[in-house]
Amino acid sequence: MKSKVLIVEDEKDIAELMALHLKREGVEIELVENGEDAVRLVEKNNYQLLVLDWMLPGISGLDVCKKVRAKTFAKGKIPILIVTARAQTTDIVLGLEMGADDYITKPFDIPVFLARVRALLRRANRNNEEANESKIQVGELLMDIEKHFVKCDNQDLNLTPSEFKLLWALIKNRGRVLTRDRLIELVQGEGVAVIDRAIDTHVFGLRKKLGNCSTLVETIRGVGYRMNDAL
């Protein structure tokens, strides 16, 4: 089935450039210029990706992201790629914390943009297929949440409960950057007081135990961590 992407961008030249190249990739495109229309369309349609500018007329792209993620309907889980001129690390972290899956800054190279889109579309399709699966393999790493085991190169790994939850969060969201605060929520629950950078200690311990598979866990400096999409 052809992938369908909603582009939310008020700069006409940029919107048309992205649409042109995505259409060449065989992607079906819809274009809107403001956040209100974007939220309305996401509620009514089944998109595989939302490409979202931050600085929009009316409600901002960040507010669109929050509204989409707050929805209880299944479409609220679609991947979101923020494309914006806001390039500060604090902006990137904020965008990811609000629910974006990836973040690219303007001006951008078209090959980089297309590579990010392809990765997000692959993950969206794969996540739909894996929605009810408890066992996932990434490269030589195999994890089963129901049987509670992890293997690397067919060798059993002995993880602590926190390390197991951390690895599961990373592997289920592979290809997506997870901030430290988000990882803490996934591992220990919301509202838990944690010393700053405590998640780094968990990641350090996890990497040591992963051995040959440790390179799958990538550090995004100043932001958080990502499981490499090795499939």
C-alpha cells in the first residue's frame, strides 16, 4: 500500500520541494499551511508520517505535536518529523520531549531529508506488524519481553530490571531518539525523583553487558540515546 504523508509547512517553496521529491519516491502527499488544519486532518485520515514545521501561523508545530500525541485514537501514534530553522540543542530536546520522532533543521539537504523520511516510514510499517509481538531481533541482539530473556550472539545476558526496561524501551523505539527524561519515565515511571544524568549510569551498565551488541546503542550528545535501526 502506498504511504501517505501530511506536510505541514507555510513556506510554499519548501513545502513544494519536499512534496516533489517525496512524490518521486512514490509517496502520496497532502499539504497544509497551518496547525489547525493539520490536527483536523490527522483525526480524519490515516497517515504514515507527519512532516511538521515548528513556526506556523496560528498554533505552532510544537502545539500540533502535543495535540496529536494527546489524542487517544490510533492515528495519534503516527511518526512525526519536525523540520524547522530552530537548531539549538534545547529546541531539539523540547521537540523530542513533545513527541516528535526525529528532527531536521533548515536549510537541509534533500538526500538527508529523504533518508529520514524513509527510515520513519519503514519503522511505522514495521511497528504495525510488530504491535502484538513480544520478541524482537535487532542485528545479533534478541529480546523476548514475555519470557524475559536477552541474547547477544546467542549468549544469554543477565540484566537488572532497570536495564531490561531500558533496553526494551530503546529496542521498541529503535531509530528514534529518546531523551534522558523520556527514558527515565519509561524505566521508572512518571513522577519519580531521579538524580540528574542517572539514566547515563543505566546506559553505561547496559552497554557493558551487551558486549558485541553495545554499538547498537548510540549516544546523541546533549539529547539522549537511540537504538540503531539495524534491521
